[in-house]
Amino acid sequence: MTAPARAELLRALTDPASVAIVGASDNPAKLQARPMDFLRRHGFRGAVHPVNPGRETVAGARAYPLVSAIPEPVDHAYLLVGAEAAESALSDCASAGVKVVSLLADGFAEAGPEGRARQDRLAALAAEAGILLIGPNSTGVVATHSGFSCTTNAAFRLDALRRGRLAVLSQSGSLIGTLLSRGEARGRGFSTLISVGNEAGAGVGQLGSLLLDDPHTDAFLLFLETIRDREALAEFARAAHAQGKPVVAYMIGASEEGQALSVSHTGALTGSSAACAALLRGLGIRQAEQFETLLDAPPALARARLPAARPRQVTVVSTTGGGGAMLIDQMAARGARIAGPGDAARAKLQAQAIPMGHGKLVDVTLAGTNYATMKEVVSTLAADPETGLLLVCIGSSAQFQPDLAVKPIVDAVAEAPEGAAPVIAFPLPEATDALAMLEAGGVPTFRSVEVCAETAAMLLAPCAPAPVPDGPLPPRAAALLDRAPAGVMDELDAGEVFAALGAPRPRQALFDLDLPIVDPGLGWPVVAKLVSADLPHKTEAGAIRVGVPDLPALRTAAAEMRAAARAHAPGARLRGLLAQEMRRGLGEAIVGVSRDPLAGPVVTVGQGGVLTEIYRDAAVRPAPVTVEIAREMLAEVRGFALLRGFRGAPAGDLEALARLVADVSRIALHPRVEEAEINPVLVGTDGVVLLDALVRLG
Amino acid sequence: MTAPARAELLRALTDPASVAIVGASDNPAKLQARPMDFLRRHGFRGAVHPVNPGRETVAGARAYPLVSAIPEPVDHAYLLVGAEAAESALSDCASAGVKVVSLLADGFAEAGPEGRARQDRLAALAAEAGILLIGPNSTGVVATHSGFSCTTNAAFRLDALRRGRLAVLSQSGSLIGTLLSRGEARGRGFSTLISVGNEAGAGVGQLGSLLLDDPHTDAFLLFLETIRDREALAEFARAAHAQGKPVVAYMIGASEEGQALSVSHTGALTGSSAACAALLRGLGIRQAEQFETLLDAPPALARARLPAARPRQVTVVSTTGGGGAMLIDQMAARGARIAGPGDAARAKLQAQAIPMGHGKLVDVTLAGTNYATMKEVVSTLAADPETGLLLVCIGSSAQFQPDLAVKPIVDAVAEAPEGAAPVIAFPLPEATDALAMLEAGGVPTFRSVEVCAETAAMLLAPCAPAPVPDGPLPPRAAALLDRAPAGVMDELDAGEVFAALGAPRPRQALFDLDLPIVDPGLGWPVVAKLVSADLPHKTEAGAIRVGVPDLPALRTAAAEMRAAARAHAPGARLRGLLAQEMRRGLGEAIVGVSRDPLAGPVVTVGQGGVLTEIYRDAAVRPAPVTVEIAREMLAEVRGFALLRGFRGAPAGDLEALARLVADVSRIALHPRVEEAEINPVLVGTDGVVLLDALVRLG
């Protein structure tokens, strides 16, 4: 899309010159009366045209039988009609040249195959007509800067719509009301709020990308029940990061019950939450654990950026020991590094006889709860090179005497030089005025201990879209995969593919079972196996021997294994005898690539074995990954402590394992690969080697 | 203490006839002016006597130079003097016959050895005089029913002190202000709030026990940084449970940083958070993860009790799919079992064409957001035998139209028959009026998703003090421990002790190394070891052989091991040669007993080995435990999945392991045992057997 076309579409979405409300009513008890009420209430400056074939006027405005009967161009239409009437209403919009259509009705993909087909027809119609379709199941679109509150959401009944710089994209319409109402209580306004519904046409990604051009928006809040278009989401997330606009998502599905519900209530198909979390993280989208983090983190992330020169750690000042300790405890539990004042800052404060307490927490106590002391402490610590982020916890004075400990924070921040550490604040009591004073002074605030701690951890943790590895699949691997038949590849072919991707294999030799077996030249002992796609479980089939000491033993083993395999699976095709050098390592790993229905191709690495499953100790990322990301993954697997030189034991070659993970993750680039796995990889002190492998092609 | 004496002490604590404020000031800028201000402000009906030797009057009241100079008996004194003057002030209180003294000053145990000594002297003085001493470092005592706001905490500057039925005992004084202020915003009042400070005299347990007699208190909130007197805490917790008064604690120390801070800022010595969590749980004290759970859970636990006949599961009704799904997700993630309507209830609602959605969530949608539907749904589901707890999530209507979906909940609850399921509610928007309406109607409410989910999980999970196992240490075990010297017992002696406690050992025979070795009569092969308290690492010392096939080999092994041990540790005393039958099992476990500095004796069970450490996969309880509790512990260890018949593998005898855990946990009853461990225990399909053991005596 050209830039002018994008600008035009954004205007039609958030600031249309005219809007049609199809199915509008003026019965205040009816949902269909709400959009016209809210548009007037919040001062929408464009034209509003009710469309209702049975009426001359609706709510005092002239009503039209069809959108195409409206005598002026219509930018945006909100369809309040039922599912059956939606198709003809959309056709009518197409013939009227409407640019954006949102659709309230349910009864589509969430309502079974018939609804699914109806939704597909709508989407095709919109695509053909070049209409940006929002919904179905959308409670509408609101943009506060233009007063465009084109929504059926009862939460917009409030008297005045606060403006703000946060955009909301939500798969749940009702949650928009929750965010609006809770945001209002926190003094947080929004720029745009869109209920994306079933995303039959435009989804979170496409709408997000469009809103990146919106000069009223600094940060994005996503409420997700599923991921429907990961390519569009990726494009949006990468562009948002490039523009420095943080994106924070809350996603339902922490539990299996939650996953099941997402299916039942909006037609979403929720995949594994680990794969979705990996996708969001890989895109540089931060995931909120606590619901209110969705409200408090985005403005903090947009305002309290750590200068690059500052360490990624937090210093805490408190007027109350218990409160400061509670915050430090919660931040540390979320992985934040806690710092104390540097020597120079400490000396400077001590010289002024300012109480600081013991340990890392700077506890000024009641004795230091006064304007001069607090301002000095905040100024000194924000300038201290040891400070990355400065969190100020304020006790009871925040409620009744904000001049003592709240105003000095605001003043110190206002006077802070370029490059000072960002300051955030947590008043322990319920202190609405203090929160407002701090926010007005540009100091992000929180009203829950855990949300404060979670946001502080987000501010400290780098979050960027993962780099996409360069280049295509190596040609030899691509050729092997291209010509292989569908189904499971045998060990030898799978091993060839992984070797072509760069995975080290043990030295090996393949013998035709009908020809004499000679010394494979691998040294002795060797491992001997029968190669067969029909014998997936070699041990049970008697088709593997470890530690074969010499050539006569290898010949005997070949004959015995052949007999055992015949007895076990009479029809099994035997491709040959594979002899491999015996390798020893310090431990094993498993590396797999699979395709999640929502999150797409992912690579997983863990220790392998039942304990990995029991402890769910594996790292997941969208595939392919670079070697830097692979290193990050290995650092996450707790069980690899055993390969990191646990208690003086020798360390495994995790660098070689990281290269292996990066190399084999590229197999995801081949569209026919449904799953691929190396299980196990042997990890030695110097290098890794693939011991068994599997590839399944579609 | 006799019942009348307790009643008298409770009166002096919360409703004294007269109070002395020692060090009172009338300079409003000074902390020392606050108690008299707050006592007057909140209508305290007793006499208030300022004590200040330099003044005739303070704040219009006659001042005395000493407490003992006050012409009427004084029940309660609050000492606002510094640490140095505290001892003489306390002596003065003793001579005046004061019953309760609270002390503001810091500079005691938290300030090093000198302060520690000063604190010990104060405590001794109070004990001798029979004074209930609160503090030092106490911001005072408040009882709302009597207006006794004898505190320096600025949070009590509010105009009116709301009454309520929750008692607060806090080791952090400032957190009392936080709870008061946040409670006020939630419409929650308190009965009594005590800042226990350093607990030199009365601590959380003793004060809690005293307040159990308070007719104004239904539930207890504890804010803990440490545990100082676990015996008193246990007595309180057991009595509270017997009276049906829930106790909820928030404890700092989730992270190591938090643990370190507790040390630095109040003189607390924080032990391992796992041991403290085990202690609280073992006492039937619920631990809050989220800070605001401390405010919301206790009233819910006091009011929304599950009738015994109802299943421990929650049914969710929602007017908004997204909100209901979010709550279900969070509750399930905290282990709550989610239920849907029973067949009869579903049929009844369907017959009335009430929308219910798909799946377990009863989503009445906007179409069902009206008084009649909501009342019918809540009444029907509260009566449904499938419902254990009923959670109602209300969308935007809660904010602007509480008559639609909030009032019907209150009315349905008011009309609910005896035995109906308790109802709790979560309004998604910021809806202060709806919260107040629901709370007034006896429906517990929440303002955070996570706090609601955590409290619902608490309501469903049984929580009672663990039964204390009957009887003393078995006499033979006691005798063995009594006569053993301090230090580490050798394997043979430790094994004897555990055998006397009931732990199965392999059959074994001990040979004098200077006499001929004969067939031990254990069958072959056997395990052979040298017994020596000086050879703790037998493998390194060459002092163990596994799979010894016959008598000649045993004789050879004995000679070789002796030579190896001599070479390894020339001075080691060798007690003999131990031959044991070879046993095989399905897996191993480790069982240990140790003493935590705060939580006291605990028993720990896990799989053993490095993975248990890496994954911190062990269950901990105060020792000793009954076999029922031991079973509960085994169910918590994830790694024991391998012994539970994982994927069709044979199951280990976990019942025998539970008996072993219960039996050996009794070793904690012997005061000289500092630590004891069986590592490993071999777990077979039929029984368990101790393979190696250690006991360390003080």
C-alpha cells in the first residue's frame, strides 16, 4: 500500500468524515442505540448516518434504507445487523465505496462449520472490494482524539472520554470496557481502542501496523485469546520496535482450562501456551503475567527508558523498610538485579547525615521523610552511575502529606540532567492524589506490588525482535528433502539431511547385507545397527548392538540382528548394516523442530528423557534461530547445569550445541518438514555429535 | 493464665481504662504528638495521661514526670522515648503496675550486639514485672471498637476509623498504614492492628492467642518478615483453627534478596523460605502470594465457607466471555478445579432459554445481562450440587447499571437456602459502588484478577493444622541416641537408629577384621563395605565393593579394601567389614531431617541426586509427620512420577516410602539430633530399604 493510501485508510479507521450505522435504533434499551449515543456524547465531528430501512429518522438524524443510498461518500460503516443480513449489508457497503467496515454480529467461526463458511464468504467479499473488515464479533472502533466512539460497548457511557497515547487491540470486546474503566481510575487515557473480534479480515497485526502511523499512539496493549495471523503480527511487532513503540500483550491460556475456553468462546484455537509465549518473545512483544500490568507497563516502557550507558539493575529508595523490602523481594523473584548506591553517592548522602539504612535498600525512614532529604536522595541516586532504574517507595506520607515525599520526586525528575536513570514510584497506601501528581510529573506509578515488580523487571530486561538468520536452507539439505517421499525418513536419510545442515555425525560405514562385511575403518569397538524405516524401535527389534569389539563380532552381530529383525517384523525392509564409531560424552540433549498451529515453526531444546517432560525444562523459540538466540536458549534449560561444570565437573561444549541448534533449526525453512528431531545429541567436552535423528515430511 | 486474667489483659491491650503516653509532645510536627492527637480524633473513651518531666501540660492535658506519679492505675503505656531512656521508663511502668507497654524506639536487636543486649535486658525486666511488652520498634496498638488508636503511624490521621472484624499483626509498622489505607479504599475495616516490632516480649503468636478472645475479631492478617517464636505461633494457629477464625500471612523472603533485607532492616534472621512456608502450612496458616490477597482473602475465608457436602470445585458465571475465561485460566493455573453446571441445572436454565455458552463457563452474554436472568442463574447454580463455589464475573454493567447484574447476585444470595454454595464476585471494570453493594450483601469481592483467583483457590483447598503424631521416640532409638557421642555417627550406628525407628534395612552381617570371614548367610552376591566413621566417602577410599559373588571373593575384597583404606587414610579407625544383601529397586529417594533456625525441625523428601537440587523438587514439612502428611509430601514431588507407574512402567511402593518418611521424621523429637539423612532409600515394587544413612548429634 502506498503511504497516501495508508494515511487515507488510517483516517477512515480513526477519524472518518462520515460513518454509517447500519441497523441503528433510538430505543435506549437496545444495543443498537449505543453507537449514535456515544458518538454524540464524545463529540465526534464527522457526519453520522443511521441506516434502517423501516425508519425515516433515527435519534433525530435522517435514516437511509441502504448505505449506498447515502448521498455523500461514506468512509466507515458499523454493521449492527444479524449474521444472516451481514453479507448483503457488506455488499451494499462495497457498492457504496466504504473503506472500513466493522461488524458486531456473532454466529460466525465460533458457531461451527456453517458459521465458518459464512465468515469465509464475508472475508472474500471484503478482500475483493478492498474493504478493511473488522470483526465479526466486534464491539467497534474508538479513537479518542476525534471523538469517534463507534462502539456498542456499555463502558463508553462515561461522561468524558479521556485522551491518551495508548492503543488497545483486543480479541475480547468486553475487556476493552475493563481496560477503559480501570484506565480511567488510574488516570490513563487511550488513543484508539479496537475490538478485533474474529479477525475475519483485518487482525491485530494489520491494524497494529496501520496504527503505527497514528501520531497519537506511543504504545500498544494487546488482549489475546489466540494468534490468527502470525506473519502480520510479526510485521507489526518489528516495525513497532523500530519506531520505539512498546507492545505489551496479555494472553489467556496459562492453564489447559484457559486454553479450552478460548476455543469455546470466540472460535479461537489456542495452541500450546509455551509456543505462543516463544513467538511473542521472539517478536519483541512483552507478555504481561498480571492483568493490570497491561495498563501500567506500556506507559512506563514508553517513558522510562534506560539510557544505554546505564547498568540493567534497579536501586530502591524507601521511606518505609517493610515496603521497600517487599518490592525488592518481588523484583528479585522476577529476575531483576538489585543494586545499592555507589560509593560516591553513599558518601555524598552520608556527609549530609541522611539516613540510608543497611544493605542495598536505601531506607531514609521517617527521619528522612521530608522534601529536602527526599529530593537530595532521588537526585543523587538518579545520577549515580550504579543506578539503572530508580524505584521510590513512599509510605503513609503519600496519602496525607504528598509535599514531604512525593513532590520532591517530581521536582528531582524535572531537574534531572540528560542521561539520568529513569525514576518510577510506588506509593504503599491508596493515594490517588499522589499517583496523579507523579504521573503528571512524568513518573510512572503502580498500585499493586506485583505489577510494579513485573514492570520494573520488564524495564530492565532487553526486549527486541530476534534477528532472523540469513540465507536459505543449504542446497544439499533442500535437495534431499525435496526428493524424499512423504512420511518418516529412515535414520540414515534423516542423518544425511542433518549432516547437510551442519550437524556433526559419528564416522560411519553402510554395508549391503548381501555382500561381505569388511573392516569399516572406524577403529574398534563400533556400534552396529540395521537401517530400516520399518523398525523405528531398534532395541525391541534386536536391531542394534553397542560395543562390537572386532570384525568377526561385527559379522556375527549382522547375522544375528538380521534374524532377530526378521522374527520381530517379518516384512520389514532392511536397507543395510550401519557401523558407527563409539562416542562418549558428558551428557545428552534433544533438539526438535515442529509446527505449532498458532505460533508456527518452533525449535525446542532440552535434556531429553522423562525428566525433561516431568519438569517441563525446555527452551522454545520460533525457528529458525541464530546462534546468539540458541545460546540464550541453552542458558534457560536448568538441567544443562550438569553440562555447565556443575560442582567442579568438566563442562560440556555448549557452544557447539548452540551452533547445532542454530544449524538444525533451519530445517523449518523447508515447507514439507512437519517435524524433525535429533534425539539424542551427545555433548562432549569438545564438540557434539548426533546419535539418532528423525524427520517427518508432509 | 486464668480466663479472668486473660480477659483483663485483653482489656488493657485493646480497651484500657487509662493510658500513659511517655514522651508525649504537642508539637504537631513531631511524631510524639501523634498518639494523643489520634486517640482524641478517634474517640477513645479512656483516660489519656501525657508523661513528660519538662512540661506541666501537653496538648491541654496535665502532664506527669513519671508514670508512677499518675494518681490512678494505668493499664497501658506507650513509650516514645529513645532507646537509652527505655529501660528506666519500663522500670517506672513496672513500679506503677502497668499491664501492657508498647515501645517505639529503635536501636535494639537490629542495631548490633549492644542493642541486642539492651533488648534482652528490657525483655527480662518486662517478664519479671509481668508486663506484656510490645516492641521495641512498635508503631503502637489500635483497637477500632474502643477508639484506642495509640499509634505514631501517620496513616491514622484519617478522619474516621472504620470498624471491622479483621485483626492485623505486623512485624512492619509502616505496612499497617498500607493495610489501613488500602482497606479503607476497599471498604474493609479492622478490629485491632498491632505493630509487633522486634517482639522482645509478646510476639505474633502470643498476641494472636490473646486476640482470639476478642469478640470483635473474625480473622487474622499477619505481615511477617521472620518467625521468632514458632511455639507461640503454633499455639495461636491451632486455637484459631479450632475457633474457625482464618489466619492469612504475607511473608517477605520469596527471593534471596528479600531474605537478606529482612536481616538488615528489622534485625530478623530469615531462614529458608521453603522451611517457613512448610511451617505456616503445617500450622494451617494460609500464605498469600499477592499482597492484596492479605486484604481480600481473610474476609472471604471467614464468610464464604464451603459446606462439607459440596465438591471442592468452582463454577463460573460471566456476563462477558473474555473476563470469565481470564478468571478460569488464572484459577486453574493455581490448582483450582473448574466445574460446569450439572445436567439438571443446565436443563432448568435451557428451558428458560437462558444463554449459557459452550464449555464449562456459563456465559450469559449481554443478552442475559438483566435482573431476572442473572438472579435465576445465580440461584440455580448456587443450589446445583455440582457447584462448590460460585464465582460471578460482571462486565461493564457493574459500573453503570448495577441493577442489571449486581443487585440480582445480592438478592439471590439473600434468598439462598441453607447449604447453598457460597458466592463470590468479580466486577471487571473499576466499580466502587458495585463492590460496596456486593460486600454489604455478604458477597466477597476482589479488584484484581490474580487476587480473586488466589482467594478462590484458597477457598477450595482444605487448610488445617497438620495432626501431630502421637507418642515419644521409640525407646531403643532414644537410648542409642542418648549414649552416642557428639558428631557424625558411622553408617552402622546410624543404620541402627533408623532401624529402631522402623526403617527397613538390607539383611547384613558385621565381621571383625581380625577374625576369619565366614559365609554371612545372605545369599550371593553381596555388597561389602568397611565400617568407619573416619571414611565418609567410601568409594574414594576404595572401601566398598558391589556384587561380590562368593566367599573367596569376599575374603579377597576384605583384604584389598583394608589395604586401600590404609593407603587412602592411614589413621582411619576400621570398625569391621559389613556384608549386606544386594537389593534392586525401581528408583531411589532421599529423606532428611534438619533444623531450620526459624521454622525448627523439618523433614524433607525428594528423589535425591543433582536433579533434585537443580529443580528444587522436594517436599518439606515440620517434623515429625504422620503417614497421611507423608503421603501428601510424596504426591508433591514431581520426580516421583517415575515411581507412580509412569507410562505403564511398574509402580514403586510409595506407601512403604510414606511410612518410612513418617517413621524417620520422629528422629526430630530427640533434641541432640542436628541432622539426619537416609540417602538413598531404595524404592521397590514391594517395600523400601535404607542403603546409606547419616546422623549428626550436637
